[in-house]
Amino acid sequence: MADKQGTLYGLGVGPGDPELITLKALKILQAVPVVFAAGSTKNDYSLALNVVERHLPPGTEIQKLGFPMSDDQAVLQAAWRDNARQVLAVLASGRDAAFVTIGDPLTYSTYAYLLRTLKEMAPQTLVQTVPGVTAYHAAAARLNLPLVESKQSLLVVSGVSDPAEIPRLAACGDTVVIMKTYRNFDRILDALEELPGRRRTYSVSQCGLPGERIQEDASSLRGQKMPYLSLVIVKDSPED
């Protein structure tokens, strides 16, 4: 074991457009000898790695961490601990490393699971987290759509949870962002129809990536299979 422990940098690399990486994240990527990238255990693809590869200097060591798409807590916790051990082995050798993740590392990110597990297994681990541009901020920018103004509030919810909860939750925010709408898209649209008042619903998929699709009336997409990277923004509609 090295005398000096390495530092793990959790880097949000934006929603997919390589130009939306922050200067701080870019500087770290070009300095660390090891980059960790998360992906499904079913394949070797990593969108975050695809975003940053062009920015990595020659010789950068890339290690992929498998995160299973499962609801079995025993399976998930075993994977998180295996990934944490892989990271800790690199840090114990004295090398710094970066974990790259799409969007912001502390917003619906696999990094959060890794961070929590590292704190449990090795509380002394040196970790620095660098925020990134979220998909919903990038989507609002593509729409030229202000999310909130003045005394308004913003609510961000997961589209993977029960859509029936959306009307109750939406009462807490003037603008609602629903992330990960790919799984329950039509049921989410059904729930949005129950909201009081007039609402505009915007759908953005693959934001900043090839195949990006922006629709200012999300209901027109009913019945279609939505990409994994899909979200909906719901805003009060001003009176004509």
C-alpha cells in the first residue's frame, strides 16, 4: 500500500454534449491517471465515457464499473461494494482517479451509490465532487424556457416511481420536472391530465446527443416508445 492515498474525483460531465463539461472537470480529467466509468452489467457501453474519451490524454487507464439494473437490494449492494473495492484499490496505490457520470453527480446518479458505499467501507477516503450541468437545465436551455421566476418553486421528481403520485407532488411546485420518463410515459401523461389549471408539457429526449428530440406538446408522443434519456417539463400556462 502506498504511503499517500489517492483522491477520488466525482465528475458530472453534463447531459451528453462534450462541450458542456465544466472547465474544472476537464482539468481533472486531463490530470488523473485513472478514470472510472459506470455502465450496465448487461453491456460495455458507457455514455459518460463516450462523452469524455476525446478529452482524455493518451495513456489514461479506464476501468468500467458494472451497475446492475435490478430491484433486488442484495444484488445491488453486492455490486456497489465490489465497485467500491475496485476504486479503493486504485486509491490505495497512491493514484488519483475520477468517476465520470452523466449530468450532475449528486442528482439521480450512480455516483451517489458509490459515494455512500465508500463512506461506509472506508470513511477516511478522500473524495471531491464536481457538479455538472443537469439534463433538465440543458433541456430548458434548448427550449429557451425559464424554469422558475420570482417566488416560483421548482419540483424535480422521478418518472420511475408511481405516476399516480405526480398530481399530489405537483401541488408543491410551479414548474415540475419529471426525469426518466421512458418507462411510464403514457401513465405520466395520464397523471398530468389530472392537474388543476392549464399546463404546458414539454418533452425532451437525448438532449445534446444525436437523435435529440424536442416536443413542445408532450401529449403528441403518446403511445411511442421513449428513449432512456427522456424527461418532461410541466409549466403553468399563462392565460391568453
